[in-house]
Amino acid sequence: MLDRRLRAFQQTARIEHVHQAAADRAELGDRARAARADRRPVHEAVDVVDRQPEAIGVVGVARDTLKDLDLMREKDLLERLMQEIRKPDGGLATYGEAQVRHALELGAVDTLLVSEGLRRSRAKLRCGNCGRESEATVEDAKPLDPCSNCGEDKMAVQDRRDVVVEFTERATTMGTRVELVSRESEEGELLLRAFGGLAAILRYRVT
Ligand SMILES: [Zn+2]
């Protein structure tokens, strides 16, 4: 499953359009959720009632239960993260894009928490005036900053990759568990707003 997903990501490694990136992310979310649901006995219950059209009401209840389980799981994960963060030494947790990227590169991440609300790309930029090239994280919906070298507003994107895809791919190669967190709970919103949409529960402390 992970290998297949990784190969799929590699095929989309050069994402040219934001729309494509957004579509990939939606699919990624669906697949991650489906994979999680597959591991749960309650999913079997949904399959059974799915085959009985007269049991529509029961299907609705089962689906709600699945959704509740997802939310409970997300809350649990965020609670675990917060418990670590609250420890005086920072505990086995880190957050924010740069810190999480660093920890991932070291292989120190046990569980990667990614907000489904994250709308950012890692972009290779080039200034149309002075030719300065740089790499930066850009918000998908926001205009680019002017060139840091000449100050002209002529930066153009050469290549961009969705941050969710990038981090998930990194995590997969390191045997890190990836959890996509919805925005449907207070905890989910906290992950997006307070931690930049990226946090990690660590295997060991990273300095
Ligand atoms: Zn420039």
C-alpha cells in the first residue's frame, strides 16, 4: 500500500498547476481515510448494511459512527502532541514546517500530523528582472513576494510541489506514520492555525 502510494507520488513529482496539487491532496485525504477505515471492524458493519438497501437508516448511523471515530482519533493524536509540547523540555514533539522537515530528514518522526487545510507549495522561483533563483514555501492563494535581490515584483514560479504531498512522501520513505487531520474539530483547527498545519510526534528528541 505505501509503496504504491509512494510510486503514485513520484509520478506526480512535478506538479505544474495548483489545481492539480489540490486534486492530488483531496485524493490523498480520501485514500488515507479509506485506509484507516479499512482497519476498523466497524467498517465491515458498513459494508454489510450497504448490501441491504432497506437498512438505509442504519447506514447513516454507521457512517456517522465512522466519522465520530475519525474525529476521536484526531482529538487523541492532538492531545498526545499537546501533552508532549507542554513538557518543560518540549517533550517528544515538534511543529512548524522547517522544524518538522528537519526532524523528518533525521528519521526522528514517529507520527506526522498534517492538516487537510494546508494550502502551501514548495516552489522554485526565478526573478524575471535579475535572474536570481530561490526556493521558498508559498501560500497557494497569495501573490509572490518581490525579489529579495533587486526588489522587483517579477518573481515567477519555475516548479511547485504541494507541501502535503512533499511531506507525506518524505515520511513514507522514513517509515513514519502519516495522519491527515481534518478541520472538523477544535483540535484540527489548532493544528492548522497554531502549528502551521504540520506537527510531529517524535521517536527521540531533536535539537
Ligand atoms: Zn530580482
